[in-house]
Amino acid sequence: MRVILAAALVAASALPASAQMACGKREMIVAALASQHNETRIAFALSQKGVVIEVFVSEVGTWTLVASGPGGMSCLLDSGTNWEGPKPVKEEGT
């Protein structure tokens, strides 16, 4: 699990400052990832700057990195396919 979080933090810090990111309220971003991509959170970490980095993954291997600040705003850092690592666990009854 530490390897996943470390990779997420490295990827987030490698983004150029000029890159445009999709940002919005965290609740809306999480809902969109669930409804549009069937992605659920499998890991998260708190950066030294107080930003929460989250990894969302679908059962088919799509993934998204999300950064959330203390004020409730979140930004999509990156996304892709072919996720290699833990997959989401289905909850009973779903």
C-alpha cells in the first residue's frame, strides 16, 4: 500500500505548473467518478502541505488521482487505464 501512495505522490508532484486541472467540490468529483467511471477510493495519503491525495480505481482498471485541499476543493491530478494493484472491493448487497 505504501508503494501505491508513494507513486501517487510522485505523479502529483511531477505535473507542470501550467497544466490545467479539472477542479470542483470534492463531493461532486467523487460522485462523478462513481457514476461515470465506476471508480471507488482504494487509498489516500496526507501530504506535508495538508493536501489529501486519493486514488480511485474501477474493477476494469481505470484510475484517477485526486488532490483535495482543506477548503473542500478537489482537483483531478491524472487518470489512466491498466491499473496494477489492489482493486475495489464490492460491498455486500451490491
